Amino acid sequence: MSLLAGVQVLAQTGLVATLSHGTSIQEFYGVDALVEAVAAAADGDVVTLSSGTFTATNIDKAITLRGAGMMNNGEGGITPTYLSGNFTICVPSESEMGVVIEGVRSTADIKLTTAMAKAVTFLKSCIGEISLYKAGNNSLNISQCIVNNITLDYNTNQQAMIDNSYVNYISTNGSININRGVLYVTMSNCILNKYQSHLNTYNHELLENFSMNNSIICSVEKSNDEAVVPVESHSFFHCICLDEGNTTFFSNTDESAGNTYVAEDIFKNPVNVASLSETFQLTDDAATTYRGDDGKQVGVYGGASPFNPTPTNPQISKFTVSCTKDGGQLRVKIDVE
């Protein structure tokens, strides 16, 4: 009776994680299902989460983590997968596989704390902060995501490739030293809410290698009431600057072409990244008028991978637990859409 009652409680919560290892599949239930699945996983395994809120856990294996999505799916009735709490990605450097996280929503800080041989990739997820904290040489890929802040560590070599995503701002930490690293950030078909300088106390730009193409800059950081200007090594191609009254932003860079200053709002609705149905859509006129070098609209709906919050893989939409009539054996049914 106690076992059945416990399973019935889990069924009511609707929280399930499946762990795929080769041809075998394990199931874990409840708020700690992710913790248990990652503990049992090995490099190359896939952990799939249902909708609901799961306790986050450090990821120390090169796994793929798939949630039900970062937004509400009105057609399928699927609600987001939430990860509760900060966690680190700390896969040993000798691992020959990367980490992929797709279809989750988290307001917490996710830290990359080890130098990995392969990249960490975020897909179709909404994340509070991604920090490369003393992570050594590392690569970060972000596609079709919403990210509040990306923090890069200046003391190591790090590269961030971002496409078809909304990023509130990018920050840097670290200090000038003999062994300082090199930071590379490339943004394609993105929306950057705030461009800011990364000058340290020695007036040295920490983010020297920064490029944007076919993207939108909503605002520019101000210092002493004056808008900051990009350093010469930054490059912009076919971008839009929406900062009111700022018509000189692109002029300081050595490599810039096809950029435009726009005074009016070009979004259909005010951008609200906290919404579970935010689309970042341009007005019809703006989508037709402002085009990138590929002939498609600038922003997250252009390029090769237009913004689409629905995960690319099947999601767990429902699971039920019942007792058979003969023998009292528990039967678990998992529906996938």
C-alpha cells in the first residue's frame, strides 16, 4: 500500500525523467528525478524531462539534456521544463564529448568551470546567466535561446558563437595579467538588448574580438551621459541600432557595412522576455525593409535557423501509473509528442 500510494503521489506531480543509454531506458520520478538521472548517466547518454519544475544538479558527464520546452506550446498543451537552482557544468577535460542542453527554462546561474575538449551547446532554452568561470579554453554555442547575461572570463581563451537568440547583455570578468586570454564573440541574427563596453581599470577593452551580423542592438550603454562607442576591432555588418539619437555608433569600427540607425520601434509588441509566449517578431514593414546580407530579415527570424522555441526532439507530455487487476503490478505509461 505504501509503495502504491507513493507512486500515485508522483503521478499527480507529473514529473518524470528518462535516461537513455544505448538501447536501455530508465525512468526516474519526482522533483529530484534529474538529480538521480544524471547520477546514473554516462558520457553520451540522453536525459529527457517532462514539463514541470526539477531540482537542478551539477553536470559532470558529457550528456544531452532535453526538456519539454522553454515556453508554452499552445497546440500541444505542453508547459515548460523549469530547472530550479544554480548548477555547474564540470565535465572532465579528457572527455571527448560535449554537453547539449535543449528546451529548458532557468532563472539561475549556470557556470562552466572546467576546460572541455568539446563545446557546451544551449538550444531553444531560456537561461538567467551563463558564466564561463575560470573554465580554461572553452567554446560556447547558443542557438534560438533567450539569455539574460553571458559572462566570459578574460583570463582564459574562450569563444562564444550565438545565433538567432535574444541576449540582454554580455559581461566580462578577470584582470590584466601576463597570461591573459583571448575572447571571441560572434552574434548572427540576434537581438542584443544592451551593448556595453568592457573597459577595465586600466582602460583596456577586455572583449577585443566581437562581431555582429544581421542583428539588432536595442540600446547602448552610457558613460557620463554619453553613449559608449565600440572599439576599432569590433565589427558590424547589416545591423540595426535602435538607440534613440545615436547615429555614430558604427562609425568607430574598422569593419562595418550595411548598418542602419532606426528611431522607431520595429517590434510588433514590446519585448517581454519573462513572458512564456514571447516571439520577438518584427512589424511587417520592418521585416520587409531591414534585410541582412542573405536577403532575409535581420533579427532572430533570419538566417539559416529562424527562432522557434519548440524543441527539435519529442517531448514527454504525460505519464500515468496504474495497477493491473491481477497481481497488483505497477504499470507506467509515458506519452511522447
